[in-house]
Amino acid sequence: MIGFLFISDIAMALVVALKFQKLPPQIPLFFSLPTGEDQLSEWWMIFLIPVLVNLLYFLNIFVRNSLFPNNTFVKSFIRYLNIAFIGVGTFLFIRIILLIT
């Protein structure tokens, strides 16, 4: 599972490295807000997505190991939850970068 997270981080870093020169100073990051300037943020705030994905992954692992060490259902549920966090976070990050460049 940690390998999947590592591959995701590498993919996000690679996309940023390839598209860094074309990044505008402001990017649309907050899609839940009304259309216009409310959606815009500084370019560096896009890195909140990988930070949150990694933070949620390790928080889930900590909760699983400390609170539910012997519960197989919770272990399985948290594993699939982590896969969803990693997949959705990576997709959103790459999609936003490719959309604005």
C-alpha cells in the first residue's frame, strides 16, 4: 500500500515538473465556490492536495493500528478508504494541472 502512495507522489511530482513553466500565477482550486475569483488561489496551494493525501493515509494507518489492531473488517475498510483517497487525490491533482496548462 505504501508503494501505491509512493507511485502517486512520484506521478504528481512528475506532472508538476513537466508543466511547471506553464503554471499561471493563480489556479482554480476551490471548485465548490461560486464561479469567478472566489475559486482562484495561488499556484503553490495545489500542493495541499498531495499533503492532505499523505496526511490522511498515515492518519488512517495510525488509527487502524492503535484502535483496531485485531479487527479485520476495519483493516480492510481502511485499506480501501486509503486506496480511494490516493486515487481521487492523484486524479484531482493531475486533472487540475493538465486543465490549467
